Amino acid sequence: MKPPYEIEDMSQIYSPGLVIFRDLLVHNLHEMIRIAGGPDRLCPHCKTHKTREITKMQIELGIKSHKCATIAEAEMLCDVGVEDVFIAYQLVGPNVRRLIQLMDKFPQMKFATIVDNPDALEALSAAVNAGGHELDVLLDLDTGMGRTGIQIGPDAIELYEMTLSLPGIRPGGLHWYDGHNRQADYDDRKHAVDECWFRFTGFRDQVLLNGLPVPRVVTAGTGSFPILADKGEPNVQLSPGTTTLYDAQMAELFPEMDFKPALGILTRVISNNREGQLTLDVGHKSCAADPPAGKRLWFPDLPDAVELQQTEEHIVVQSELASSYQLGDCLIAIPTHACPTSAVHQFAHVVSAGRVVDRWQIASRDRMLTV
Ligand SMILES: Cc1ncc(COP(=O)(O)O)c(C=O)c1O
């Protein structure tokens, strides 16, 4: 089934222009809550959309906890009045000071962050305490992803113990992001997620046996989200991000999930001199360039499109349908990777029932808002 990417009047949209299909987004938000089993079981990552408007929609649906990676994202979340901001990124250097400035600016807000290193925790404690604040700190564990996180073991317990004694710091729980569990085969993925979770629960039990509190566990990306949601464990919050706007990569990897790509780029034919080919104005300055060349976009109306070359402001595609397009004609391109795509646009046109109804700023694409 072709998802509803029609737009009645495209003349209002400069290209390349980011478009959010609001009806699909609303569907995705409800689907997230359905899978999680309630809004309080979610701590969605805002990295995919970075907008105040989508955060407000999530708040209206009852989602109180929100995850982010940057101080700018955290400030955006504070601006719209979420209850609980979780910065899932170890803060070092001047970002520690920026967190304190944010805590000064939003004294009512409940903040939490992660650590995987004693030096980082000590520096955080010194700054938070000097600022007269208190901060929940979750222990970031390496799930096997090999990006951040301390290995499960005695050192991890020792590091978490420090959160009990250091001034300004409270033990906030455990962070278990298994973003590498994206196997396309559902059984393989479930097996990997379950194996990972088994290791995690063994460690969590050890932490509890050591008399340390685990008030909260934050876990899951899109791939593991439904599997970990099914476990129905108490005090566990699920933190998918891509599920809000979804993208072509996730749709291909996880056909069993009912999320719909809700983010597109409106692009126009800017040259069509070669038979069977179209040159469009969606270069790699307007879509994520982390997928390999040739795999960055999906065109719902050109299902056979082959990406021949992409430069900063151009893409050349080959398609049997090329001759049916004239210069200036529009196409919707769905990015393979939504999160870095929204980051390269100032704002998104919002489409509902085929009409442009609003324009949302991609507020935290900027690295700094006020702090
Ligand atoms: C720490 C963390 N949590 C949650 C997410 C969301 O994961 P996904 O994009 O698979 O939904 C990410 C994504 O990069 C992440 O880095």
C-alpha cells in the first residue's frame, strides 16, 4: 500500500523542503504508546524530530519522560515543559557547565544523565554540588554495542556505588541502550535482544543484592523496543526515537512493525536531458549522507529509482518512469535515515490530509539555543 504522501498545493514549498506528514506521525505516536503499554513506560528520544511541536504532542498524550543527547535538545525539552529530561550522553568539559546553567534556568525540572567513568562522575558531582543542585545519575552499561558504557562487572558496581556517596548526585538507575540489535530477521533479533537482556537482568539483580537502589531502567532503540516492551518489567522505560517519524531504513529492516515513514523531502526535477534519468534538487546537503551512496532515499512514486550519483545539491536517478516527469515536477523522497535528515533543515512543512497546515522549526538542530 502506498502511504499517503500526496500534497495538494506544492507551490508553497521551496525545494528541497522537509515535510512532516502529521497524520502518519500521530499514528506512530499512538503505536509507540500501544506497544509500550502506556505513556509512562516511554522515554522517547527527541533526536529524530528535534521539535517543540512534536514534544508537545507527546506531552498531550501523557508522555512525561524524554530522552536527548545534546544540551540544545535538553533545552528544547525544558522550553516546552516536559516533566523529566534525561540526557543520555556523558557530559565532559564545558558541557558540564552548560548543564548547571540549564539547571539554574529551569529549577523545577527533573534532570538525569549518565556516566560510565569515575572521573566524569566526580567532575559532575563537583559542578552540580557547587551549583547547589541535585542530579539523578544513571549508570551507562555497554550492552555489547561497543560505543559507550562500562562493562558489566565489579567496576560497574563500584562506579554506581559512588553515586550514593558523592555530593549533589543521586543514584538514578541503569541505562541499557542496545542500538546494535537491528537484525532484519525477527527471530535473530529477538534472540539477540533476549540474550542481552538476560545479561542485564543478572547484573541488575547483583546491584540490588549489593543494597543499591535501581529506581529506573531506561532501555531500547527501535529494533528492541517491542521485544523489551513485551517483558512488562516494572520501572523500565523504553526509549525509541526513530519510531516518531520513522524512515526507509527502519521500514525495510522491521517489516513486522506498523510504524509509517512520516518524514519526507519535497524535491523537484531540475534537469532531465538524459533519457531514463532525472536530476533532482535533493543533494547530500538536504538528506542524511551516512547511508552509503546509492541508498540514501526512497521515492514512493518512483519505486524502481536507482540513485546514480549524489552531490551537494543534486541527485541523479534512473527510472523507467523518468519520461513522465517534466522540469519543475515534484517528488517526495523518504530519507533512509530520518535523524540526520531533520538536522540539516531549518524547519519542516507540516502536511495533514494532503494540505500544508503548519511549519515547525527544527529547534534543536542548532548546537546551542541560549545555554
Ligand atoms: C542512547 C540512545 N537511546 C535511544 C536511541 C533511539 O534509538 P532508535 O533511533 O533506534 O529508535 C538512540 C539512537 O541513536 C540512542 O543513541
